[in-house]
Amino acid sequence: MANFVEIDDEFICENCGAKVPKLGYSSRDHCPNCLYSKHVDKNPGDRAEECHGALEPISVELNSKKGYVIIYKCKKCGKIRKNISAKDDNMSKIIKLTANPIEY
């Protein structure tokens, strides 16, 4: 990914209000508490997306190399996005999402 820009900043989750700390080993791109993200990138880390809608976690995939991959649907524009889960993510919420397989 030539366009990838690593941004690992603290933020306040716009969905649940949790203070989200830096991840420390990669870019923090979603809340570990509620798993919501924000539609800000066209390419990972570029912050070029103009939508800025809430990315709702709707499902999860298990990738043999990346682990759990959270699948999101933007509540504003409807686009589907994916993010790799983080070590400190709420595992009970990830497990619940496995019950929602999606077909492309």
C-alpha cells in the first residue's frame, strides 16, 4: 500500500464517548470499546474521504494472516470498509459479530 500513512492518535469515540488511547504498534482506526470507526480514508491513513460518516461494525471475517477483520457499513453513504481488529478490542463484541456473516 504505497498510499498508507500511519496515524496513531488518541481520540474520543463519537459513538460511545470512550477516550481511545494510541494503539502503539500500528494506526488506531476504531474504538476498542464499541468497535465503531469513522469514514475518513479513501486509502488507509490518507484522510482524503469527505463523507466522515459513522462506520458501524456489521460483521467480522477471520483471516489466517491478519486475524479478525471487522467489516463496516457507513451509516451516511452505505459503503463497506474493512479494518483489522486490534489486540485490545472488545472480544465479546467481535464474537457477536461472527453471527452476522455477509455475502458480497
